[in-house]
Amino acid sequence: MKSKTTADMMNPGLIDERFLKDIPLRRKKPDWVTRESLISVGAWEPLFHRRRLGTSWVDDEAFYEYEHSEQLCGRFSPPAETC
């Protein structure tokens, strides 16, 4: 258990640390998490939702088709891509 500082004594935590002793420690992150990038790309909102929300553009249909095309997937080409 770490030594308490003055700030810890003045502002005690909301959780009694004695109850945390039974909880197992977190596992170490795998090395690939820190070495590689993880990119999440997607256009999940349907076109009608964009129109109801009021964020549609003049050429919204064309842009929507582009977002769901293989051309856009080609721009993001990691080994584990899913399009």
C-alpha cells in the first residue's frame, strides 16, 4: 500500500481501499497495443438520420455513396481492415 500524502489525508477517497484487496490486478497490455495504431473508420448513421438531424449537405447522396464505397476502403488499408 502506498504511503499517504497530506492531500490524501485531507481529501480521503470515496472507496475504502481495504475492500479492493480481493480484486485481481489488471493484466499488462500486450506489446502490439503500444506499437501499432488502431484506427476506427466508419459511417454508421443512415442517410435519413442525417437529414432529420439537419446536418445534410447539398450533395449528401453522393457523399453517402462515397462513404460506403470500396474507394474509401482503399484509402485505409491496414492488414486487418473490414469494409
